[in-house]
Amino acid sequence: MVNITHKSNTLRKAIAEATVLVSKQETIDAIEQRKVPKGDVFSFAKVAALFGVKKTSELIPDCHPLPVEFTDVRFNIKDLKITIEVEVHTIYKTGVEVEAMHGASIAALTLYDMLKPIDKNVVIQQIQLQSKTGGKTDKKSYLNKGLQAAVIVCSDTVSANKAEDKAGIAVKEALKKLDIQVPVYKVIPDDSTAIQEQVAANTHKGIQLLIMVGGTGVSLRDITPDTVKPLLDRELDGIMETARRYGQERMPYAMLSRSVAGLINQTLVLTFPGSLSGATEYMDALFPQVLHVLEVIEGDRHGL
């Protein structure tokens, strides 16, 4: 199975459609009048679709078991064509389009099976995905905005060339994959004056996003949050609550992070842990959805 442990739970929806074509009006009449010998066609097909949705992961090898939190099955008759719609919702790390398509296909096969004694020319025409939301589908709206970011690594050991920066590089590369330019990348010591200078320099020059990497822990030299927090025009507590919760689900020490986030002028400022795993987890937890903050700012600027 594909590794989805780095993903976050989101509301995901999918609607799939299957069409079944019968060969004569008498078949449609029998369905509508509930005179098909095997029983009420739509009732049987709906139950079959529900089972199909629930059992998808048992039959499709690479599908993850997931909590199905809503399923609806709808039927529509037009002339000799029966359309089946299956809608599925979940709050999980991966989507439900296969579940919806599987449910629609099982419903279509049930129609075929129940109608074949009275109509030898029933045809399942197509099974297709109509729509899906959640996950990457929604995240696309945040991308390709020509955003610029600054990544500042706060570390005594890295600035003294006693250690190699891995976390800042990982953040920079992750931003580039999101089509965010990173014209500023610097390493500074754990020094309040140096931190203040970099915050001032990168919140007045068209940088929309400033990420300070390192110095968010509990040692005496971890002063990044203490220095950055008083500089914020508006603190955004929920951002780091989300990041810490995401991290805590993966390792027990994430609760010790003192990271803060907020706005200075029109720049979104984030403080990340200095470990490679911590910085990577914060990127996975927050991006690209955190960029919605910048969309709101842009809307305010234009009076939208």
C-alpha cells in the first residue's frame, strides 16, 4: 500500500456514476411497477451499493480501509437508460473516489442480474467519477501564486559550522515543490538581536512568507518563539496547534515545541523546529492550506 502516514485527515467526498441501458420499455415498466420477478430492483441495488462501498478495501488491493461516514445511492430513469449515482463522504487521509465507483459498479451489476430474466439485452454502459473534493483537489487553489518566502535557520552549531543544516534545506526544497520561490536563505546564531534583524529585514520587502527554523524547544538557547512573539501584529494560535497535534500523533515529544505563528505587516511568520523530522512534519501538517492566510490578506488589500 502507498504510505499515507504523512497526510492529514480532511473531509473528502466523491460522486460516481454508472449507467445501465435496457432494451425495451416493458423492462422500465416492470422496474417502476415493482414487478421484476427477483424483487424490488432499486432496493436491492442500493443495499448492494452500500456493501460495495464498505468492502472496497477488501477487494481492491491498494485501497486503504477507511471510515465511511456517509453514503447515498440515487437512481434516475430517462427513456431506456437508468443512471446510478453513488456519493460517499469520509474524514480521512485518502479519498473515496474508488469506493464511490465500486459502489456504483456493484449497483449496476445488481441491476443486470435482476433484469436479465426479463431482458436479455441489458448493457452496463459506463462507470465514471463525476466529482471529488478534499485533499490535493482543494489544495491546488493555493498554488501558482508567485509567492516568495524567506527561510532563516536559527542555530548556534550550524552558524559555527559545527553541524550541517538539514531542516532548513528540507523546508526550502518543500517550498520549491509548491512553486514558492525562496530568494532568501540564511543561517544565524540563536541570538535575539540577529533574529530581530532578520524578521525586520524580511517583513518589509515583498516576502509573503517567513519561516524561522530552529530554536523552538525548551533549552535555554531556544529563544526563537520568545523573540518573535512580541514582534507579531496578530498571533495565529491555531496554526501551531495544528502542527503540534499532527506531530504528537507521530512522536511523543512534539508537545514540547513552543513554536508560534502570526502576521507582521502582510507577511505570514512561522517558527519551525530545528530537527529534520520536526520541520518536515510541520510542512506536511500546514502546507499548502496555511497559504489561505495570504489569500485573505490579498483579498483585504483589494477590498474583496
